[in-house]
Amino acid sequence: MLLLLLAFAGFAPCAQLPLDAGATWTYRADLTWVRRGGRAAHRSIVWTARVLTVRATDSSVAAIVRGWPSDLAWWEPGRAPGRSAVYCVGGRVYLLRAPADSGAAFLTGLLDDTQRPDSADLILELPLHTGALFGRDPAKRRDTLYAWYVEGAEPVPPAVLRRRFGDAIRQSVIETLLRETWEAAREQDGLKPIADPQVRNVKFEDGAPLDPKRTLHVACNDFMATGGDDYSALRSERNRVFTDILVREALEQYISDRCKDGAALDVRTDDRIRRIGGGSAGR
């Protein structure tokens, strides 16, 4: 799970954890514990974490979760999943003991800074760096977890992240783009909504559904593909195909196909190019 958090640190307040009310994620765990009398016992179980309550702002999110993975440290037959509060802000993830009630007021207090987490409740801070220490004072931790620290940190090649977490990265990029677009529109138009919109159905211009798992073929010029203007996103791609087709040739072929058999060239400009000066037509 820490690798997943690291991979998506730049995309969301809580590193892309599925902190939506009702969301679940499941683990298969091999557990060993000591029975009374000192005999060791082993069991493989399926453990499900469930998000019960969520409160969020543009830059932070807090949730009540039943069955947080750390509960497995004290698992024994018949032990029910516990309740934890997870608070994420600025790349930091805090794990706190959840109150006995629904926890809505507690979560709101975290978001408006009236309920501040203790530094000992910090379980992760991104980006990770060598020497980072979490749980600095184990005696203050309510869950009695031991402290842990980062012995070493090495960058992970982007190709590895795309291969292992490609679907989730695409999903996160889409969500981030939609959020940024909404925030820009809200600021530009002076909108004052009572709540942020919930996007349920996103489609391409042609009406096809936007599927994060869909693979698209993208064409661009070789200047951009090789990192021109410091645009390095495509430079490390291994599945590039150089067609040796000049942009001029592609444009000529496009116009020729559209005007086949004397047809008129009917194109939509989308007002992206506007004439602002004088001069004769055609210039």
C-alpha cells in the first residue's frame, strides 16, 4: 500500500486512496498469532476496509474507516474490525482513533483546524526521503504502533509506474483535470455553489464514454515526441512509432481526401484562429 501511496502522491490529497463513502478495498492476509499456552497458529483471511463517513475540501480529506489495515496487527479469531479516522492534507497522512459516534463533527474539526492531529499520529508524509521518521514518540500513539523510518529512497522509473499502476494513473489524471477545470470556471465566472458538483458521466466529443482503461493512439510531431521545449512526457515512451510523414504531407493528404470529387472543404475552425488585422482576402 505504501508503494501505491508513493506512486500517486502528486494526484490527490490522500494519495489516491478510495476515500469515498461506501468505498471498500480488500486484502488477502496470511496471519500468525500466539494462542494461550504459547502455541503459534496460522490462518489466511480476506480483510475488507470500508469507508463509513467522509468530509473533504479542495485540499484535504478526512474519513472514518472500519477495518483499516493496521487492525490486522491485533487480529485473532472473533475480533471485529475497529474504526479509525484518516486525515490527509498536504501530502501527510494521519491515522487517529475514531470517536464512538458517526464522527462527522470530528472530521469537520480536522478540516477546519479546530481538531488538530498529534504529530505522533502521522503515518506517512510524501514525498518520502531518506531519514524520515514517523511515530516519533511511540508512547503517545493511541494505537501503540511502533515508529518506522525510511532507510533509503530511490526514484522509480516512470515506465514501471505506468506498467503497474497505469489504470489508476489515468483515472487520477482525469479526476484532477476535471477538478482543475471546474475550479477555473468557478473562479472565472464568479460562481458560488453550495457544493462541488459530482461528475458521473464523462464523454468524448463524439459521444463515446470516457473509459480510463481505454487505450488511445496519439499522433504528434517528432519535436514534441523527443522532448522539445522541455516536454518530456513522451520522451521515455517505448511504444513510439516514427512514420516519417511530414506535417505538410499529412495536411495535404487531409485536404485532398476532404475535397475528393470536387467536394467543398467544410471545416470547423472553433474560433481558435482569428483575423485581427486588415489586408486582402486570402492573406
